[in-house]
Amino acid sequence: MHVTVDGEPVPAKPGRTIAALLHTMGRARIFCGIGVCFDCVVTLNEVPDVRSCQRIATDGDTVRTRP
Ligand code: FES
């Protein structure tokens, strides 16, 4: 399974969140990890302001960490 992060294809493990994937890449901005603080927002599949700690990665997802 692969997710594209800022244009880069990245292997991802099933069942893990987008935030966890970004954390493994050293790109995560995570404060609460439970959906409260919105520090972890990304653009996911062209939908802005998605809390990455609340979304399980799926094959083919496209993530932008910057607007
Ligand atoms: S880390 Fe706080 S909402 Fe995701």
C-alpha cells in the first residue's frame, strides 16, 4: 500500500493513521493525537483541513502537508 506525501510515494502500513505515517517521515505536527487540537491538519485527497490523527491511511491517498 502506498500514499503520496507532498508528491513523494511512500509505503504505508494498513490500519495506521496518516499522522503516524507522517511521524515515521519526521513530518508530523501532532499535539493531542485524539482529534482535539487541529495541529495535525493536512490536505487529504484535495480536501483541506483534515485532522491526520483521525484518518486511517488508505491505498492511493494523496497528502499535502502545506497549503
Ligand atoms: S494531533 Fe490534535 S487533532 Fe490531530
